[in-house]
Amino acid sequence: VRGLAVDWESSLLYFTDYFYEEIGIVTYDGKRNKTLITAGVANPHGIAVDPSSGYMFWTDWGNKARIQRASLSGHNQTTLVDLQSSTQNYPHGIALDLTARRVYWIESATDQILSVDYDGHNERSV
């Protein structure tokens, strides 16, 4: 497991598992767990959730480094930012500004903090 995020509204922990190349959930007590996403997940690292919007976001280092988004149920997976065609191809750590609805991540190859809105637009460096 590389990343962990708390959904305080549903009392679930969301995690990224780079070994099994999946994103899953587990209850706080660890008694229930479920794999949510395997398709299109190659080497997931950081993960963050916004229960009020119903989204999860994660960084992926696989063959196509990218920032991705899906519903908290694991559906409607989409790529917000494709990093493969740039020097930014090691996205690490991820955090959300729930009020401004922005996604932040660390690009370890260039030592930058980058950000986009929840739809993948308006990219900027911090």
C-alpha cells in the first residue's frame, strides 16, 4: 500500500496498492474490504477523497504517469492530467482544497507542487 485517505462521511479508508495495481476500500475496523478499481491502474501512489463531491483522486506512475479521478464507488474513471509527454512523470503525494475544488500533487522529478481544478483544467505551479 502506497497511499491512504479517509472518507469521514462513510467511515471508510481508501488505499492505493501498487503491488496488486488496484484501489480499494476498507472499514475502520478492518473487517470489510473491497477492490474498487483495477482497470487502468498501473502503479498508484497517493490518494485523496472528497466525500462531499463524491470523488477520489490519485497519482499513478505506470506506463502513463497521470493524475486520475473517479467516483467514490470506483466508476467514471477519468484522467485529469496526462504527465507522460512532459518531464513531470513522477507524481507523488496528493491533497485537495475542498473549498476551491483543486487537486495538488508533488512532481518529484522537477521538485514542483502543481495543481488543477477538479475537472483537470487551469493547471498551475505553486
